Amino acid sequence: SIPARVMAIADVFEALTAADRPYKKPKTLSESIRIMSFMVKDQHLDAELFKLFLEAGVYNEYAETYLLDSQIDDIQISDYL
């Protein structure tokens, strides 16, 4: 379903960027988006919803609220559209 595919994108993004996990270092925005783009290519994430996630700037809104300053880096979104 569409809600399940949206939640998959949100869950993966949160897991990659989470700074509160003692077993892993949090990824930067660019690392997270790159990893997720591979997941789209492998059909683990919905391509159209991932495109919407990027175009709407959802990743950036989340980053400004929840990520560490050190995680927020430059991303060339056009590379993934």
C-alpha cells in the first residue's frame, strides 16, 4: 500500500540518520540519500515516492529539526532525480 511504502522511506531515513544508536555512527544527509538511492535501484524503496521525498524537501525539514549540525551537508538532489 502507499502508506506502507511511505513509512518504509521514513523508517530507512530515520534509521540511517539516527544519532542515538550506540552500535553505529549516524550518517550524513548525503550518505543517507546515496544509500537510499541504491535501495530504490534495487527496488527496496518506491522510486516515485522517493522522488517526491526529495523534491518536496522532506529530508531537509527533518534534518533541520532532528539531525546534528555535523550531519547536514550539501546534497545535489538533481543527481538522484
